[in-house]
Amino acid sequence: MTRVMQFFGVGDPWVRPLPKRWLRTDLPIAALWFCVAALTFEASRSVGMLRGDTAPTWVEYAGLAVPCVAVIWRRRFPLCSVVVTVGSWVLFGEVGGLVTMTLGVQFVYFFSIYSATAWCRDRRRGVLVIGLCLAALAVWVVWTLVHAELPDRHLAGLLSPMAGRIVINILANSLYIGGSVLLGLLEWRNVRRRVALEAQARTIDEQARALREQAVVAERLRIARELHDVVAHHVSLIGVQAGAARRVFDKRPDAARTAMAGIEESSRSAVTEMRALLGTLRADGDETRAPAPGFADLERLVEEYRAAGLDVDFRLVDADPPLAGDLPPAIGLSIYRTAQEALANVRRHSTARSAQVVARLDRRDGEPYAEIEVLDGGLPVPGSGGTGLGLTGMRERVAAHGGEAEIGPRPTAGYRVRVRLPFAAGQRPAVRLE
């Protein structure tokens, strides 16, 4: 029973939408059906098929007009239309005689039943109303069979006249009326499926558009982080070296020239990295660019800060067997940028003159990871607060790789930045501790 109700659409919240110009379409359809019914009625009269019909002509044409008029509202009020149609079928069958037996008007009856099945909005009510109409029609057919005039003698056939008429009526009504109901149900289900597929296609398009927008935003954030890290690092070094050159310019020209050379080198490195980064915005994927810095460039980064006057203690701890050769480039770049931003913050925002940098490659629960830790023991420089974009960039990198971050002041003095990124990026949710 449940499957039958599901087949009829009972309980389905979907409502078939009514076309905006339904009347402009259904009115000509109703007029066409009336012309077909009237033509077949007159043709039947002409060949003597309605011989013995005593109903007045106007009653017979009323029997043709009423179901055709009901067809006008077959989509706007489908259940009312089928009730009027079946009611006229029974009424004019009793009053109008043989007019209801003509081919054209019977097509109108079947078309109305089909339309009610295909267009009723409340499917539960539709099953009830259409079922009652068909039951009333069946009772009337049985009534007419019981009171029909039959031949007095048995004709040349296997069945009696009553049995033959019963078989003919059952087969004919089952075929035509049952076919009308089935076609209406199939149309309703096909439209329902098509609407669902269209909604699914729209959802897929919206999700694809959202993913594209998300990818654009993620790429913009990545570029913003890279630009911030590159500019902050090199400008910080240039500022430190320029200040040192200014202080010793008159007394120690050699030291000043060394500082100026460091400025030159930092500016060239900044331009090279920025060109490599900005090239991704306009170039094709096959263009040759300078490789991005990575885990192996940490020592060079530390040397730059040592040359700028910051005493950096650097240690590299690798696992046994070593993991450096298996480190993904994206993880190496994020580790490098984290160390770069952390050391730049020490120079800009701390009174510390030294820092400790520890880079680790190890395994946890069998999964390899890379870790960078930057410590300093200084105090915050008054008035040196930044925008916070650097720390935001660190946390975004950690979230993108599904890693762990511990960023914040140390219990005694100084600041700690510790970032751990798994080689299998993105397989674990991000954890952030502050």
C-alpha cells in the first residue's frame, strides 16, 4: 500500500506549478474538443448509430458542451473539472441517451481524467476525489447493465448476452479509463523528475560558482601572505642595515659599505621574490620561474638576520632515517615563511638581540611532520605594534595544511612561535593554541 501511495505521489510536498498563460492555452483546447465531439456526434447521427435516441437536440449538445467547458479549468481546478465531467457523463447518460456513447465526447471524458491525475496539487485529495468519481462511474455502468434490454434468446457465442456485455464494458473501461489515469500519473512523475534534475543542476552550478569564488579568495589570501612575508622580511633588513650604515658612515666607512651592500642584496632578493610571486597572476603554467624558497633555505635566512645584527642560534633536527628528501614543497615554503615572519617580528617589535630557531623533521604516530620554532627573550618595543597580518598569515597557513600552531607570549619574557605541519597536508583538522 505504501508503494502504491508513493507511486501516486501521496505525501510528496512538491506542487506542480501552474503555467502563467494556462487560460490562453486551455481555452482553444476546449474549443477544439467541442468541435471534435460535435463532428463525431453528427457523423454518428448520419450513419444511424443514434437511432432510437429520443432526447432533444439541445440536450444532446448540452451533453457535449458541459465536459468541454470543464476542460477549460483542467489545470487551474483539476479536481473540480473531473467532478463536473464525470457528473455530466452520468447525468446526460441517463437524460441525453446515446450522446455519451459517441467517440468524440468519450475522448473528452478520458482527457479530463488524465488532466486531473496529472495536475492535481494535493495528491492525497486527488486520489480520493478521482477514486470516488471512478467508483460512481462504475456503479452507474453496473446500473445500466442491470437495466439494459437484452435479447430474449442466446445468440451464436460462447457467452450469454449479459456476460458478453459485462466483459466488453469491463475491458473497454479498464483500457480507456485506466490508461488515462496511468498516463496522467506518468506525466506528473516525469515533470517531477525533470524539476528535481533542474534543481539539482542549479545547485551544482551554485556550488561550482561558490567553489570558484572560494578558490579565488584562497589564492588572493595566499598571495597577500606571500607579499607580506617577502616585503616585511626584506624591508626590515633594509631598515636595520640602513640605520647601521648611517651611524658608522663617517667613522667606519668599511662597515658602512658592508651595510650598504647588504641593503643592495636585500632589495634585489625582494625584487626577485616579488617577480616570481606576481608572475603567477599573469603567466601560463609552463613559464619558467625562480623556485620558491623552502626548508633548505632556512640557513640562508638565518645568515641574513645574523648579518643584520641579530644573534640567531639555528638548529636543524632531522629524523632517522632522514625526512628532508620527502618534504613536500608546499610544506617547506610554509615553514620558511613562518620563520621569516617570526624573525622579522623579533627585529621590529622586540628588544631582544638574539633568537633561537629550531627546525625539526620527525614522526608522530608514524606520520611525518615538519616543525619550526622561533623563540626570543625580549620585551615588546613601545609603539611598535603592527597590523597583525603576519600572525594572521601564519594561522591561515596552519589551517590550510591541517597543522598545529602555538603563537603567543612566553610565561617569563619573550615570544614563541611554534608551527607543526604534517606532510599529508589537509588530512587532519587544524588546531590552534594561543
